[in-house]
Amino acid sequence: MTLDFLKFLKNSPTVYHAAEEIISRLQRAGFSELKEKDPWKIMPGHGYYVVRDGSLVTAFIAPLKAPTKAMTIATHLDSPCLCLKPNPESSNQEIGQLNTEIYGSPLLHTWLDRDLMIAGKITFLGTNDRVESQTVLLKDHPVIIPNLALHLDRSPADKGLVIHRQDHLKAIFSLQASQYSLEKILKEQCDYNLLISFDLSLVPKQDAEYIGANQEMIAAHRLDNLTSVYAACNAISTARPAPTILPIAFFWDHEEIGSISSRGADSVFANELIQRIATTLKLNAEEIFRMKSSSYCISADLAHGFHPNFPEKFDPQNTPHLGKGVVIKFNANQRYATNHLTAALILKLSEQYKIPIQKFASRSDIPSGSTVGSMMAAMTGIPTVDLGIGSFAMHSIRETIATSDLQSLCALMHRALELPDESL
């Protein structure tokens, strides 16, 4: 399984590539596409997926009987990164630079002195003058954001590195700016008449690797949140749900910037999708309300694992450790949607199938992060639990997880989608 996960990571450098990878895996599992603008016909027992704007994917399996409950899993495809601005090119002393904009909250210093590639999606007029889009990954034209030598500024040695977001995060792509351009490089990959627009970002060239004395860890870019995405995709592709259960997996975009968009969890998409599926299956309004009130949602995102170099940053009694299982996230102020009732189902499931589980709460003087769980609960009214697996260096360009935790998360999600009706 972990070798397949490394392949999944390699094929998913951006949200657009990740969406295409999910779609490819769903198609191999027999899923068919439904388009939002078309009328839907749903066959019992068959799998379907819906794509919005190339970076929001959702997949579901039509139940064999009228659904009484939905079992949903919510994850997100995006990660903190550096995006290219619409007019990114500039030069200084003939050195070609690409101006970037910060997406989300990356650990900025980890992006310096790395071999970086340009990747994402471009929109253009094709050879037949039709507007087309294509994902790109410019492997043969890496760029770099170099640090300043210590001899030229000794203050970082004492005060730490201060990065100016406008001036210090420009990627260098050439020492002969007049001879090269981004569009010229793009044309080597794509045959088009006119480049119209793009959504491009920088991604590290270094592949995922096993770490540790016994390969017990994995280090890679975008483990937040491709760990949960992989587990959810694997679960929905292989699960055999109960006849009256409607399993759905959501792969959201824009979680790292608040989810307020047509592709984000803080939208009406999930609620409308569930209602549209139920309506297509001939449920009336009251039956839809009853189904939703009996449903359950697993919101899955990466968690903070105990860091031995910074023990003071963690609550001594409520801190998860890498290699010790799936993490249930608690927060009294609903930054996570977990409550005593929604946690109970996961704890019961883990006990039944011997899946290791940990509980997490942050220090009271260090606010926790958040994810899509509370949004899913609020928008759909479905009881929700927030969980994930522990990690080192969340939001770094290179994060670390435990191999065994990924396996536990995959097992938990698979079992959750196969729960009998009476368990929910």
C-alpha cells in the first residue's frame, strides 16, 4: 500500500494533478462521471463522480435500496504553496525572475534553496481556436529561490531569518532573461495558438522518500492533506457498502485559504449534491431530511504529532505521537466538529477492528488549527468527527508521517464505509 501511496504523491503535485489522479483511479474502479449541467440517471450499486472546475471532486456509490443514511468522508486537495502571479516575469541585471504570491500559510523558509518545478493548469486557444485547458508539470525547467549568503547579512544567525514576501520570494529561472520566457517554456509542452491564462504554482522536484531505520516514516511535499485524500479515494474505490447506505467522498479545494469558494467546503455544494442524489433516487423532501439526520461525516486532515525538540508546544495529556495510530481531534470551541457522540462511533469501530486510536487537544494557550469538519456539519446538518494522522512540520515544503499511521487511516475509512445500517 505505501508504495502505491508514494506513486499517488508523485502524480499529485498540484490540486489539478491530484484531481486527475483521483479520477483515473475512480475510472479504473468502474466509476462513471456525472456532469452538473446534465440530467442524472443513477443505477443501484454503481459508482459515480462529479468534478467542478477541475479541482473539486466528489465520488459516491448508489445504494442498492432507498438510502436511509449517508456515510461521508471530507478531505481537501490543496496545500500551502507559492503561486505565480498573472504577470510573473521580471529581470534584474539580466537575471530572469518569477514573481510569486503566497497561498495559505506555508513555512516560507523551507522553500528557499530548493529545486522547484512549475506546475498547474493553463488555459489557451488550441489549434482549432477553441478554448482548452491542460495540466502541466515543467520537469525540465526547474527554478530556485536562493538564500542570501550569511556574509552579506549576519542577522539571521542571531535573530532568525526575516523573509520579505514581495521581494525575497522571486524564483530565478534564467541568467539570460531576454532569451527565455515562461510562455516559451510552456510551448515546449503544449501545442497552442494563444496562452489565455494560467493557475501555476511552484512544487519541489524532490520525490517522496522513506525515512528512518526501518522505513517507518515517509517524508514528502503535500502530505497535508494528500494522506487523507489517498485513504478516502482508496476507501470509496474498494468499499462494499450496506444496501441502504449512501457512501460519499468529498475532495475539496481551497481549505488552506478558508474554503469560501464554489469549490470549497464552505459552500452549498455538499448539501445540494446529497439532495440531488436523493431526489434522483426518488426520495421525497421528508425522506431526505430523515436520511441526513441519520447520517455521519468523517472530516480527515493531517494532525500535529509530538515533536521531541519542542515538547513545550504540546499538551502533556492530549498529544498524539507518530506511529501510534489515527488521531481524533477535539476542541471545545468547535474549531473541530468532534463531540462525545461523533467520537464514539470511531472509538467503537477502532475497538472492533483493532485499529489504534489517539485523542488530540491543543494547549490552551496555543490555538489549534481548523479544517472542513465544522463547515460540513454546519452546511449539511450531518454529525461530524474530525480526525487525521500525526505529522512533523505541517505546512513545510517537506512534511513527515509514520507509515503505519497511513495504513491505520486507510483501514479505518474502509471499515467506516462498510458499516451496517444499524451501526450509524
